Amino acid sequence: MLLKFKAMLKPDGAVLLDVFSLSAFNQLAEKHVFEPNLMDGFWSADKYYGFLNTYKYEEEKVMLDKYTIIEKDRTRTIYNWLQYFSPGVLKSEFSNCGFSRIELLGNVAGNKYQNESNDFALIARK
């Protein structure tokens, strides 16, 4: 995917990412929730039963939120995969794909990067 980004960029073009940090990952735990109208009715205007199963994959630094939504006439399953990054690994991935001038920021608004933040931004130039 990074190579595709690079190929689409003009000379000196940049990619801006907003990512979750390992600090955020370390605060999370697996959980299992069942509620009528889970998330205050977010998933449907009609009444439903919602199941949320959250799985943590330590080695990959990935979380999976698996939502099962049961309505009167249908059942849906939604998989929301979230990956968490260390600045060093992310910078290395961009560098290995030929990006240069990689900069860490606190967020996409340009705030200063802080180590223990739950998210951060990265700008990488072609």
C-alpha cells in the first residue's frame, strides 16, 4: 500500500497518517458485551440486540471489534480491525518504501509529538 501511495504522489508530495499508538494498545483489554440497542441505537433505527466481542492480538498489535447485530429480519456481523503502531516501526516501514523526510506530530493539526499519547500523526515525503 505504501508503494502505491508513493507512485501516486507528485515529486515532493506527502502522505499524512493519523494512527493509534502502542500506548493506547497497552491500555486495552479483551471484552464481551451484550446490550439491547448496543451503542444507543447506532446500528439501526429499529430495535435490535447487539453483541460486541473485542479480541486483542498481542504479537501483531491489532485489536478486533466484532459486532453482531440481530434485528427482527436480519443478522449482521461487522469486523472492525484496528492496528496500533510504534513511531520507530512506522518510520521504518515508510523508509523501506523509499519515503524521506519522515516527521512525527502529535496529531494532524501539527501539535508536538508526545511519547505517551494514544495517537500520533506521521508525514512522509516522496
